[in-house]
Amino acid sequence: MENINSKQKQFWSGAGGDVWVNKQNEMDIMLNPLGAKAIDKLDLNQETKILDIGCGCGATTLEIAKKIDDGTITGVDISEPMLKRASQNATALELSNINFQVLDVQVDEMPSNDFDIAFSRFGVMFFENPFEAFSNIYKSLKEDGQLSFVCWQNPDLNPWQSLSIQVIKQFLDLPAPPPKSPGPFAFEDKTYIQEILEKSNFKDIKIDDNQEDIVMFSGKSIQEACEDYLTINPVVTEMLKNSEEKLKEEVLAALIDKFSHFHNGDGLLFPSATWIVTAKK
């Protein structure tokens, strides 16, 4: 059990988590509008009890907490540094209806029939066994409980990813991840999402297409934005870590050239494609 999701836990509680803490504002500017689409699907009332899966630095947890004065929300994640930041943010806003826990919903014990809603903004694509994880999420929900999450569609519809991979492959032997393997695009195939949810006994499953522009690294110059971009991909970060400085400079220059068309003077503006997924227990 200890080795399940071990690579993800090591990354998100190590260098990866630290980077996302440092870049929290920029990442929230990028992801908040997409997360809002999944939040809008929630049947919130003042006494709702909610589970926020893969809550990271807590932006969605805090946003939902403000909507449920007499309810509670538990934000869970495997990243200790990100949860530390989340707790600090909740304290700063004097929100008392929030609880944060270091927890892996695939393998850790969770209460049964406890939550009215399970929600996630890009936090459910990293499980080694998503069938097991979603079965546990299902069990944690009350009867008629609601599930809502947002995840990425195919990388080809998200050029912030596909174009960068084209660039990096010019310099590094970047292995293509196996289909459906843990990562940002594990749920790009909607039929796979449908299969997971059906086998986890969810009903009333809806998978809606959402396409809109997103801003990455708001307020950054093209060079700053590209430098930051190269730090948020765990595979690329690891491969460049011990590379010669000349190679790092060449990769950065090529990425700047590729992304320059998308720089609008206030960060990078990219089209994006996501799935907005809802279901019931």
C-alpha cells in the first residue's frame, strides 16, 4: 500500500509542491475560471458537507467555503507544502468551516456515507488506480450525493501542453506516457471517464465539453513565462535538472520562439479544452 502513488506523493510533497506554492497566484489565475465551471454545477446549501479532492493550495476550498456559512468543506491532497499554504490562506481569511488533511483518496481510510458533495479542480487524474479511487469517493458520499470535477481533454486541444512537448522533444528523449497513465491528461478520453464512473456505481453521469481561453503566468514577460513553464512539468523538470546549462538555454530559447505568438503582453493566452463532469450516487 505504501508504494501506491509513491511517485506522485514524492513529487507533490517535494519540488513540485514547492513550485506550485510559489506560483500559486499565477496558477489560480489560469485554473480558477475552469474550476468555476465545475463549482457552478454544485447543489450548494448552507449546511452542505463537501470533500475537495486534490485541493492543492486551497483556492477552490476557500471559494466554496464562502458559499456555505453553516456547512463544512474538507480539502484533501497528498502535497504537504501545498496544504500548509492552504491552511495559511484559510486562517488569513478567518474561515472556520474548513478542514485540510494530507490524504490519498485511493488508499487511505475515508468515512462512509459522510459527504453531500465530492468536488475536484484537476485533482483526480493522478491515481494509479482510478477505479479504486472513485469507488472510495462513491462510498464516502451520502445517498444521492453529488460528484463534480473538471479535467483536461486531449493535449492537441491544449496547445500550452502539446506545443511545449514538440519543443522539448527536439532536445530531450521525452518518453510518451502510456495511455491513461497518471498525469494531467489521464482523462482526455471521455469514454474512459464514463467507464470509471459506471464501474464505481455512479449514475446520472454527464460529461460536458468546455472550451475557453486561459491565461498562464499573468503579468510575466515571454521569457519569465517560459522559465516558469519549464518548472511546473515534473518529467521535464527531472530531465533538465542535471543537464548542461547550454542545453537548458537552448530549450528555453526554442520555447520562447514557439510561445511568442501566444504572449499578449500580460502572460500567455492559450485556447483550452476541458471536461466538466457531474454524477450522482
